Amino acid sequence: MLELLAAAMRCLLKALSIVSLHASLRRSRQLCCQSSPAQTPFSYELMKQQYRPEVPEYFNFASDVLDRWTEVEKEGKKPKNPALWWVDGDGEEVKWSFEELGVLSRKAANVLSGACSLQCGDRVLLLLPRIPEWWLLNVACMRTGTVLIPGTQQLTAKDILYRLQKSKAKGIITDDSVASAVESVEADCQSLKFKLLVSEGHREGWLSFKDLLKNAPSDHQCATTKSQHPMAIYFTSGTTGAPKMTEHSHCSYGIGLTVSGRYWLNLTSSDIYWNTSDTGWAKAAWSIFSAWSQGACVFVHKMPQFSPPAVLESLSRYPITVFCSAPTAYRMLVQHQLPSCTFNSLRHCVSAGEPINPEVMAKWKAWTGLDIHESYGQTETVLVCGNFKGMEIKPGSMGKPSPGYDVKIIDENGNILPPGKEGEIAIKVKPTRPLFLFTCYTDDPEKTKATVRGDFYVTGDRGLMDDNGYFWFVGRADDVINSAGYRIGPFEVESALIEHPAVAESAVVSSPDPIRGEVVKAFVVLTPNYISHDPEKMMKELQDHVKKATAPYKYPRKMEFVQELPKTISGKIRRTELRQKEWRRY
């Protein structure tokens, strides 16, 4: 009798656990699958009180959010916006509803788990331009539990080799433009088991995604992923050493970015949202979770390179309601202001990636009647601070803290500084680490540990908070260069330069630029055999060399040849001295 009673109790507890899990999932889905009320008067304090997401033990954005929007769509309770709307600028378009995205992503998931033999937890590198398959494969990786590692197509063979070796990725997915670079290094990548080509036609040694997708079944059982299981890894540049692997879980992005969708982007299921970010950056993934959590349409323009005329024409031609781009893009757009362009559907504009100039904000508002709502975040975080829709904007400020974080300004000892005092921007992680912060730097516990000072995660950025709780960006605490939203580590550029026989040593720092905010500048000491060379030709040769040795966007746009570099007593180059000298010139 006692054994029967114990068995009955175990069954009851299991049932209660399942009910509790389902209830928690429902609450998470309600947060994700409920559009923000666009017309509701905004209250920052009310937002902080209302944003209380629950994180269940198990969570997968594909099944728990995207599939839920498919159900809402079928019930006729959602506006007839597509989930994805892609255009190529030459008249070709692709539109997928949530249901179509679901069917295609299940087929793609079967390709990954079938022909590619990927299992939950395996890693795969994805290098694709702005084509529909990039978004499709993001969702397919969620469904299979594959850890996705996005990268820009500007990566060189050397960059790809480093990422494949460091991550131990089981496969790589790319197109013809990168295939040759992959083939040149694959022999040195022991973990690489497959290469998947997303292009027309066939290539020897590669699987054809289009052929496999066409024949794949459309039924697929989504992987059971815990909320804290790894979902994506982003390589991010640092001051010294090669790029680090920044790991995010299923909940950090899948649930954590709902605050961006609801309050910063102010999205509803009626909106069409366009973010111009390169697919290699975390900001592109932000758009997936921020937009689709609210049932909004993700608009994509193929645009191989940023083109102000193409952007302005698209904002005029398509019913885009919410627009996001880097400050560099806005600076270029106001310079290309066209009187014939009217943005009849546009209602909300945001900016991220770097500080935006108040003058640019003023010009944009004078032209469009719309404010630009600036925000602040990192590859390691979700939205840290933002100028939320309906909040008073202080031009030049990154806004107020996201309700997902407790943000402070601290000193070198981890003490909280009062308003008006400059220090490091930090997020409180003790006694409880926020769920919406990166998990770790993969396989690098020392660098992960180094991000914590006292009770805080330190961002590496300096700023201050004013008396009204608004945060203001001052600059990087380290030497990382933020050029047009691209983070560039000086070590990577210096390593590329030193490979050239003309370079004895170099120091790379940021230099102010009216369009990009700041650009890469290299101070170069030449070897004796090259001192007499023409400086202009030498600079061009070194720039071309860097473009080939590493990702082209990292090349030094400015260069100065010097006899020696300032150093500490221990022989370390004083980049800080060079950077300060450079910024004082302008």
C-alpha cells in the first residue's frame, strides 16, 4: 500500500511539474506573442514594473514563439503582414507568412539533422549575405538545437580558419563567394564534417542546400532545449589577442530581447520593421527576436553595400513603419536628403551601434518630423539602455536602463559613483546574474572572470549618469575601435601589418571621422630597407595588404609613418597616448 501511495505521489508531482512548466511557458509566450500597445501613454516606471518575464526550464523560440504566431495567424487574429519580406532592389521579392516560415524552417531543420548529421549542441558557422536563407537557417538551427555562429562575408580565409579551429564547428554554411576561401583552409580544420552551399548550381565537395531543401520532409520535431542551453556564439574583437567567442543562451536572446521589441522599437503585429545591419553582427539577430516576438514583419533589402539612395527609395516605396540603422547611416542619409522622398508609413526611428550626433538627429527630425531613439548594448548583452518610445529624448544620451538590467556607473574598485561622475558603465550581476547577459566567453574562463569587478559586469565603456537617470556615453575604456558600428581590435590590424616586410612595428588607434564617427589609424615604423619609399605608395600597399590579410573593413584608412612609438618602461606601446594626441588634432 505504501509503495502504491508513493507511486501515486510521484505521478502527482510529475503532473504538477508539467502543469507548472506549461503555465510558465504560457506566460513567456504571452510576453513574446503580445504586441505592444502603440498608442498607450508611456511611463518608464510602469514599464519597469510590468516587465517581469518568467524564464521556464525549457524554452525554444521557434516552437514557443514562432509556432504560436502561426496559430494566431491561422485563427485570423493577426494582421496580414508577412513574417519576412525580402526585396533585391531589382523587382524580385520574397514574402513568407509565419506558417510558410514554419514549414520551410522544418524542412531546413531536416536538412541539418539529416544530410548534415547535426545534433543538438553541435556548432555551425553561417556566412551568408542578406538573402532569405539566412533568416531561414537561423530558425532551422533553433529547431535542431544547433549552436549558430554567424559571421560577415568579409572574413578572409585566415579569419575563417581561426573561427573554424577555435569553435570546433562541425560544419559551415555559405555561398559561392566564400566557398574558395573555405576550401583553402579546410584541410587544417579537423572538426569540419560538412560544407553546405546556398547557391544555384553545384560545387564538388559541397552539399546543395537548395536540392536538399526541395526534397526534405516538412514535419520535424523541435529539439527540447533548456533555456540556459547555448543557442549562438558571436566572435567579438578585444583590445589584445584574437576575437573571443561570446555565447548566448536560448533565453538571453529569445526572451531578453522582448524588451527591445515592445518598448524600444514599439512594435506591434501590424508593423513592418527594417534593420540595415550586416548579417554577421549580433544586431541582425536582435531584429529576429525583437520583431518576431511581437509578430511584426522583418523587412530585408539585399543591398550588398549600404546605399543611401537605395535606402531612401525603399523607405518611400514600401510601407516600412519602424526603421533601425547605425548613426553612420543616418549621417549619410541626411547628406543625401532628397526633396522628392516622403516616408508616409514611417512612424518610429531608432539607432544603435555607436553614439549619434545631436546635429544629425535635428536634421533628421526637421526632414521627417521623427525623432531618432538612440540605444546602447553590446554583443555580450541585450538592450542595456534606451530612449524608449514616448520618453523624453535628451539628444546625445543613450537613454535610461532597460528593465532587464540594474545599470550603474562605477569606479576602478567597483564602487557606485554619484550622478555627474564619469566612470565605467556596469551591470549588477551579484547576488543574481541577469538571465539576459551572455553566458560566458566560450572555453575561456579567465576572460569571462575578468569581466566582473566586485558586484558588476563591466562593459569596457565609460560614461556618466545625470540627475534625471539618463546615461551618457563618454568612450571606450580600452582601445577597441568602433567605426560605423564595426568593432575593430587594434591587435588584429597590427598583426596583419607586421606580416608585411616593410613594417618593423605599428600601433593602431581610433581617429575621428565626420561620417563613420571614428576610423582606424595606424602609426607605422618602417624597416630600414623601406624608409626611402614613397609614403603615398607605401600607405596604399600596406592598406591593400591588410585588406587581404584580414577582413577588409578593418584596414587603416589613415596612416602615419613615425621613427618610434611611445612605450612604457616595460616596453608596452602606449596606444592611449597616441589616441589622445590624434583626437586633439581635430
